[in-house]
Amino acid sequence: MPTLKLYVGIWLGLIAIVGIETILAFSGLSSGLLLASLLLLAIVEAGIALRYFMHLKYEPPALAWTLIPAIVFALLMMNQVWPDARRLVSLHFP
Amino acid sequence: MMLEPSPIGAVQTKKFVMWLFIIADAATFGAILFGYGYLRVGSLNWTRPFAFSPSIINALVMTVVLLTSSLTMLIAVSAAQKGKKSDAVRWLGATILLGVVFAALHLREWASLMGEGWSLSANPMGGSTLVGATFFGITGLHLLHVISGVIAIGVITVGFNRGRWDASYVETTGLYWHFVDLVWMFVFPLVYLLNAHA
């Protein structure tokens, strides 16, 4: 099982990622690049939290294989809303 | 006594059930965040309400408080599993305190925004009213989870201290608390940072 030293290291790492996210938000990146960067960092943070804070790294692999693909699939399927969201803009009253 | 075997090998049934809840709740938060993205992409007059000071600084403090509460929860679970009851109770108490601080900071921020005229259906900046609707909707759902978590940890702490429940209950409650933290890892950048203005 992980040690307190590892937990504190991960905690500091997560705070560092939050700091990087904040710097990026005020660095003048384009909206698309900023969104992609923030999402990537949030996914990295979530992965670290799942593996170490929620102990998926130390559980039988069958647990992660049962759970994670299901939620990833559900979230990927939600991406079909974007074409309709862009269509909404053209439906506004002039 | 016959114990029902866990469907996932050596994983306790109650832990597995908590994981199933977490996955379902993750889909809920995923849907509400996708809904926010959908409305934002589809709005012509979206406004960004958050200045670095005080809004983003307040959200940063909230983030650090919540991350720290995950650390204290990990220490509590570790102490409970080693049979150090008083240490576990103390760290669970610290987790509850940090959860209360997070909720208090959040409610103070809400009060401040409402004082400026923000609500579910009003935008004092003159843009889309969906800004307030999505902000209060998403952060409200998360705050509800935080408050529920604080209550759950309080109940588990009392039960564990009295010897009614063992360390596995503390660990299962910890899973929920870390999930609340995990959700905030998406709420902070998507709802706060993407709505920040220079």
C-alpha cells in the first residue's frame, strides 16, 4: 500500500497542476487551445486521483476494467451533441 | 454466517456498490457538464463573469481546501486500517472541517454573486442568462455532494468511534469523498477558468 510520503507528493503534484491550469487561463491562449489544455490536465488529475487516492492501482484489475470503459463510453457518446450546439447559433432570431 | 461473494474477486461488495454509484454519478456530472458546453457553444452572447481577484483566487483556495481534505481522508483511512482509532477519528474530523470550510467559501461566493445581481435567470452583465443557470446548477449539484459527504463522514466517524463499524466503512466513505474531489478537478477549469476574464 502507498506511504504517507507518496500521498503528500501526489497532493503537491495535484496542486501544481491546478496552478498550471490557472496560469494557462490567463496566458492569452486561444479558446480552443485553452479548452484542450485544461481538459487534458483535468484528465491527468482525474487519472492520478483514481489510481492513488481511490486506490484503483491496488485493486484487482477486473474492477477498473468493469467500471472505467463503461463511463468512458458514456462520456464519448455524449459528444454527439456538438453539431447540434453549433446549429443552435444559426437558429437565433436576428 | 454465509457471506455473499463479491462479483469482482477480492473487492468487498459494499466497496463495489460504492464504485457503481460513483460511475453512475460520474455520468450525471458528465451529462451536466456536456449540457453546459452545449448551451455555451450554442449561445451568441456568453459573458465571462470571473475576475482573477477575488473570484479565481477564491476558487483556487476552495480547490486547495478540497484537495487537502482528500489527503486528510487518506490518512484517516490508513489509520483506521492500522487500528489506530483515535488517529482515524481525528483525521476524519479534519476532513469534515475542511469540507465545511469549502462549503462556507462556496456559499460566501454565491452570496457575493447574488449581491451583484446574478441568479439562475439573471445576468447583470447583460449577456446570456444561461451563464448564471449553468454556474449555479453545476456548482450547486457539486455543493450538494460536498454537504452530503460531510454528513456521511460525520455519521461514519461516530459509528467507527463507537466500534459499530470497521475500517472498511471508512474506506468506502473515503471513495465517495475522493470522487467529490475528482469532480471538482473538472468543475474548476471548465466552470471557473473558462469563465475568467483578464
